[in-house]
Amino acid sequence: MDNCSLTLAYKFLKIIAIKRKIKIAAKSIHERLHSEPYYMHAKLSFIPNIVINIITFIIAFALVATILYLLINFLIKAFYHL
């Protein structure tokens, strides 16, 4: 084998090794994100999720309402003279 084909084979093996490391890291991150928190009691685990979801909904609703208000206000001011 010549040097060029050895270099290509080495690069190919290195790419496969990098892909394998990325898969392992992605699997580890996925498991961490979908695991239960350690500090929650088993019977009360639904309460923090509900509270967090309600707070997140209120913040998202306020953000979307503010953006729509600013957009509509800008459009009214921009095209009022037409």
C-alpha cells in the first residue's frame, strides 16, 4: 500500500472514532436530561413540574403579547399616513 491510501484509511478510522464519541456523548446527555432529579420526593414529583410549566407559560405568553403589541404599534405608526 502506498502512503496516500494509508493516510485515507487513517482519516476514515479517525472520523469513525469521532462519530462514536459523539454518539456516546449524545446518549449521555440524553440520559441526564431525561432522568429524574435527585431531590424530589416520589409522591410529590408532579407538583414542581406543574408549577414550572405554569410559570413558563405565563412568561411565554407575556413575551409573545409584548412582541405582538410592539409589532402592531410599529405597523400602525409606520402606515398611519397611508
